[in-house]
Amino acid sequence: MTTSASLPATPAPQASGVGSVTDRLVEANRKYASAFSDPGMDARPVLQVAVVACMDARLDLHAALGLELGDCHTIRNAGGVVTDDTIRSLTISQRALGTRAVILIHHTGCGLESLTEDFRHELEDEVGQRPAWAVEAFRDVDQDVRQSMQRVRTNPFLLFRDDVRGFVFDVHTGLLREIDPAS
């Protein structure tokens, strides 16, 4: 597996024939597709679970959770925060595709711990328009997991709100630490 640690620090010039990162990814897809065979799977996850996690590149959710292709729905965004769009995806996952459990995964060293809502104001100053979305920055990762669990557990669009558990993934050890929703 190639990781960013094995990539050159600066992009190779186009003249060398290497192309852009996107070109490399498209070429990797061609190689993948040449050996691909349709697994014959349904869009319904085998384990009937949806995992909401941060988009951080250090989180390999399938490896960390022992998941295989087709086991779960994975919903990722900055911070793994339960936003309106996350609720939209979870609602479709549950009501149309049969998931019953929700796992929330935040992580140590998240970039949202160093941002504030000032980020939105800076964007507004730069481009002349304030983003419609909130940054959802936080200082306490455990509390943010609790807030996300509460947002899932109280949302009327979701059918299954009892099996909702939240965790913090330690980016240095790879271990999950479960968060008590009541603490």
C-alpha cells in the first residue's frame, strides 16, 4: 500500500510523464478495474451498521474495525460531526438500506480542535460571502462525541436511535476509547 509518506514532498513536473495526483489515482483505478469482478453485493450493509467518522487521512476505518467490503455504510466529514447532511445520510441508510446501529468515531489530534467559528468570518472577509455551514469546532473531543450521540438519539427522522455508540480513536495507538454518553 502506498501512503503519503512514500510520496515525493513536491509534485513531479508534468513533463516527466508522471502527471497529477488525480492522474495517478485514475491510473490506479484502471489497474484495479482490470482485475475487478463484480462481488454481486447489494447496497445494504451486511452488518446493518453505519459508521460516522472524521475524514482524517490517518483513520483507516475498515482496518481499524476489522470490516470487509459491504459490511457497513461509512459517512465521513471534518470532525465526524453529526450535521444536517450526516442526518440525511443516516436517514437514507436506515430507512432505505436497512441499517440499525450507528457508531460515531472522533479521534485524538483533530484539526477541528484548533479552529473556531472565526474561520467562517475569515472566509467571509476573503470571498465576500459567509458560508451557510458552521465549522463545528470543539475543544473537548469527548464532549463533542456526546453531543453527536445526542443529535442522533433525538432526531425524529431516524428509526433506530437506541444502538448509538461513540468512540475516540487514538491516532498514536490505534485503539478506540468508548465515550459514556451520560458523563
